[in-house]
Amino acid sequence: MFYQQCMRCGRILKPGALKYLVSIRVVADFNGVINESEGDTEEMIGEALRQIDDMDAEEMERDVYEELNLVLCKNCKDHFVRNPLNSSEDDLSPLDPDATAPVH
């Protein structure tokens, strides 16, 4: 018999049990702004190309697009919908020190 498991809590979901599929797409966004810095443009392009050559193809793809599919039980689905980022007020500070603070 085929069983599935909730990917959050591990609960066994027997055939016919209520379950939810959560699909998440993460796509890189370009805001149209290219920061210009002083220096040789050709040298900057060459450096960018060297960095690309050093990256793994799968890693580069994940930097642009990633899709996650989760199977959740009802309880975990309800929790996810109420708080999809699993955040508390203390967790709302940006991870990147150069990022702007969240707007409430």
C-alpha cells in the first residue's frame, strides 16, 4: 500500500486521507536598474564571465528559478497559510545587512 508523509510534521497520510499540495515558485526579479560603478567596463564584464564559468550550472539555474512542491496534512497546511514565512516579530529583520528594513 502507498503511503505519503506530511513534509512538515512527518505524519503518515494513508490513501484517501486529506492532504494538500503546496507549490512554491521562486523566480529572480529584475527591477530594471543596473548599478554602474567606476572602472573599466570590459574588465568588469570579463570578471562577471569568469564568475559564471566557475559556477555550477545547477546552482546558476537555482539562482534564477526554483520550484518546490510540498505535501502537507491539514494542520500543517493551516499553519502554513496563517504564517507562510514561519516568522515572528523578532524574525522580521533582514538577513542581508544591505537590504532595506521591512515596511509594516
